[in-house]
Amino acid sequence: MSDTSPKPIGIIGASGYGGIQLVRLLLEHPAVSIAYLGGDSSAGKQYSSLYPHLAHCVDLTVEKIDLDEIAARCEVVFLGLPNGLACDIAPTLIAKGCKVLDLSADYRFSDLETYTDWYKKDRKDLETASAAIYGLPELYREQIKQSQLIGCPGCYPTASLLALAPLFKQGLIEPSTAIIDAKSGTSGGGRQAKTNLLLAEADNSLGAYGVASHRHTPEIEQICTALARQEVTVQFTPHLIPMVRGILSTVYATLRDPGLVREDLITIYSAFYRSSPFVKILPSGVYPQTKWACGTNLAYIGIQVDSRTGRVIVLSAIDNLVKGQAGQAVQCMNLMMGWDESLGLPKLSFYP
């Protein structure tokens, strides 16, 4: 008889926006129970004191980070920590038999020199890092199923790579022409107090940041290079837009075959994502809005071809906190545990 009891789950770094999204999703997941919530600055506090709206359903105290205790109590551990901390924790948890899903950048890179160049931390966990799988299920589903360690993608890379992947994989574009123009809600900046995220600063304003220097650039390039089977450089510009949730990524690239039309691309994308339950390819002339994805693990993709310029334009909309973060991590957990990929993940948006 198979074991149908809920699997014990731990979250280290449970107090941030990623953490609260994980708590929300895992509370409603039919196959797990939250056995541990861990943090540093919030250790000793009732979780409901951080998020009072959960007092009726979460009676847990945030505990100090004790890896022996976590491994003894948890089968799966989510790491929702700032960049540079997960790599000091994951090797021990892996050695103790836990499955680990890291929401930071620490295990997203196959080349740790690239990670160090962009994140300014030297790494000693080379063996552990070499076993990590990039957690974008639409591209690495089978590898995720076999892995014990997942480096969950960033929110901008998720939206952008879902738009770009069929183009690079099928050799449909000139690789050097890919341009990504992406816009994110303010929750992408985390819960810490930051001047640029204040209502008085961000409201009624739209601005770019990290121009030609954003840390998600090499992450996107790494996956595009693997898909294209040649070195790829992309132009990526993120923007902060005055809303809480959501990312809209607009991708431009020059088609190799100027005879391709929109219906051709829609057919290609529909086939590429035919086994991906969370990617929705929109019909001709329909383009995604972030509100459609709000609160869900869905990615909506719209496609247009500009015959005048010979370019394809692909638009991708996701919720940055769900498909771009916590929901995607749960999707990966489902695969790692041998469950249905969609288990416990929302497909209905908070609309309007």
C-alpha cells in the first residue's frame, strides 16, 4: 500500500513575499503539510504576527535555522533567502537526504564563474552546484523529475524564456537580434523598505533600471545559448511599473524566414508547449495582460509578425510571485515527488 500521508515541508526564509506565497500555496496543497518555517531576523515570532491575515489557519512560530532539525523533520525544503546564502545551506540538506528548491540565484548557473562575476560571491560547493537543475519545467521537465536540487528561475527570465524558447530551439530567429523589454510590479523588489518602491516614488511613474547591467541577463543568455546551441547575447531592459503583481515581457527578434506569418508561429508555439499545462498560447490578434495571470501559475503568450520589418514580436504575461517564483517552485516540487505537475496550483486569476 502506498503512503498517502502528507509530506512534511520546510521553508527557510518564510517572511518575505516569496515565503508568504509558498505558505499560501502549500496550505492548499493536498499532498503536503508545513512542518517548519525558518528565518533569521524573524526567529521566535509567531508567523501570524508577520502576516495577521493568516492567524486563523497558521499556528506556527518562525524558528531559527537549524539544519539538523530541518532535515529530521522535512522531506522537502524551500530556500527563500537572499542571493549568496542558499549555497552555504543546500549542501548539508542534500547530504542529509532532503530535496531542495532554491528560489535565489545560487543554483541557476552551470558556470559558477559567471555567478561570481555577477553576484560577487566565491563558491566552494562545486559538487553540489554541478548536480542542480534549472527549474523551468517547460524546458527541463524530465531532468527535474530526477533531481534532488532545483535552482528556480528568476521572474524576468521565466517570462522572457517562455517567449523566446521556441524561437531559439527551432532556429527561427537570428540569435544576435533578440531584444527583451520587460515590466514588473513593485513586489518584485521584495518586502524590505526601499525608497524607489515607496508609493510616493513609484506611483504614476514608469522607469527603467539595471539598464545593460541587470543580473538576470546572464541567466537568460545561459538558457538561450543552450537552446540555440551557439553563444547567444541578448539585450534585456527591465522596468518598474506602478502595480503590485505581474510581469509583461515583450520580445523582439528578426526572423530567419521572412515568409513566416503569425499563424505559423502560433502553430509552432502551440506544438512546443502542448504538454505544458500552465502555458496558454493566445489566438491571432489577442495579446496578454498581466491581470489575467494575477494569482495564478499561468503564463499567457501572444504572438505577432511584422512583415514590414521582418520581426517576430512575442508578449508573455505572468504573476511574478507565482509562476515567476513560488508557484514555479511548487510545480518543480510536484515533478520531483512524482505527482501531477499541476497539483495544488491555481489556474483562476484574481480578476478584475
